[in-house]
Amino acid sequence: MQAIDADVVISMSEFKKNPAAVLRDAKSRPVVVLSHNKAAFYRVKPALFEALLEELADQDLHRTVLSRMGERSLALEVDIDAI
């Protein structure tokens, strides 16, 4: 069973009838539109989407840092004032 992570859930057929009303009624809450009882797409505010992208970038950076921590023997010492 697919998890639905949204405050507002609506079928594709209902969404197609009046998408503007659905988005207006949802206010700033996430909306999931279902097709055949499965999530077809999510609608989120741009600020939330940007926050999600930033979190993903932070997680990617964290993985990179962790992988490079094992390569500390290859690191070069640098004088911060020389940069």
C-alpha cells in the first residue's frame, strides 16, 4: 500500500472538475491527486518545494562529507591565511 503524505487528498476526476477551487480550499497545505487510488502527483507551495530541495542537497553533502572522512590520510594541510 502506498503512503499518502498530504493533508488534502482528492481523486483526479474531482480535481479536473475545478482545480482552482481545490487549490484555494487547500490554502497552503499539500495536496495529493489520486489516479486509480495511487498518488499521481503532489501539489506543494514553492517555499515547501524549495525547502525539500535544500534538505536533499544537505543530505547529499552530508553523505559526501562522511565518505571523505575515510580519506583523511590523503588530506593536505592548508594555511587558512594563504587562501
